[in-house]
Amino acid sequence: MAGKESTELTARHCTPCEGGTPPLDDEETDRLLSSLNGWGREGDAIVKLFRFKNYDQTMAFVNAIAWIARRENHHPDLQVGYNVCRVAYTTHAIGGLSENDFICAAKVEALLK
């Protein structure tokens, strides 16, 4: 199931979230989170730490994430080091998690497959 759900998420595109749209409830968050390998929940965000061999690989990954963010108009918080990148998604406009966060996380995961 996890692989199928993740594949379905990568085929989707983000939709604008406006104030007044409720964030996902815990049950839906847990269901979607179970489809993402290695991602965890921290408060109102989903996060994952990615490790690489060197700076060049890390920066290539960061640039690929930037391309996804621009295309989906949904932007993560990134913390970047020499061989590590921490990616965090949340939907600030609604003060919590939306399906957009999971769509983008699945697309980030697909970069490494």
C-alpha cells in the first residue's frame, strides 16, 4: 500500500490552500505519512533528513527540490550542510499539514529512486 499511495501522490499537483481550509486531521496525516519512507512528523510539519556523499550531490538535490517547489508553488523549509539536507513541509496558510505537503514530499522521494 505504501508504494502505491506514494506513486499516486507523485502524479498529483498541489492546489492553493487558503485561510479557512482546515489542516489534515491526525488520522489522515498518519495514513499519508505511512506512504513516505523515513519521513516523520514534528509538530505541524513533516520532515526528513537526507545524507549525501559530498557537497555537489547535496546541492544538486537542493536545486531539484527548488524546481519541484517552483513547479508546485509549494515551498519547503530547507537546512543545508556539506553532505546533508533537512527538508520540512507544512502549509503555513492553514497552520498545519495539507495534502500539498505530502504531494511534494513524495516528489522529493522520487528524486532518489
